[in-house]
Amino acid sequence: NFFMGPTLYNSDPSNGNTVSRLGDTCREEEPCYFLHSDMLHEAPACIGIAHDTEVATTYGNVYWAFDATGNRQTGQLVRFDFQQPHGPGSMDHSVAAIRRYVEVDLERGPPGVHAGIVVHP
């Protein structure tokens, strides 16, 4: 599936950001599902991701990813800034800044192995 990438969720339990399988208010006796706050589709073969704790952006939702899309042997460093999450219920995924650092060659390990990634301040 080439229509995948990082997805942002609000896991604060006071947020009420969960629904039942039918999309109704989640009750205690049934499984609950998170509604996503935003998603970006530019990294379908992401094998590693890290949150950037920078404080320069408005919402602080910047992530760095190791995306192995392409020949699936080497990868690229990708910076995702969700900028302004659309919130639950909206399908507008257009407010974001994504930069693919094609000059940075990343080498992946064996198939099925996560490529750990860390942001050093």
C-alpha cells in the first residue's frame, strides 16, 4: 500500500477521542478505537520514526522518519511537520510540511527489522 505514512493520535484520556466500531460514543463494555488527529501519506515504507522535541513550531508535531520507499534496499531521511493537525472527523491532510532528504543515504538492515532512529538535541 503506497498510501501510508505517520499518523498522529491524541491519547489524552480526558479528550474523548475514541469511538466504538460503529463510530458511536465508546462504552466501557466494548472495544474503543482512537480517532486520528492527522495523517500524512508520504512514507509507505517507514521502518523507523522519532519525535523531534523542538519548540520552534506552533504545535510541536515534528517527526523524523527512515523511509525505505524506492528500491526498498536503501532509504531516505524524511522530516514531517504536521503543522496544524486537522483533528478527528476531518479528512483534510493538506496542512503539513514534508521534506525528503534525498542526499542522505540510509542503509536498512534485514527485512522485518525496525530501523531505530533517535533525535539528538
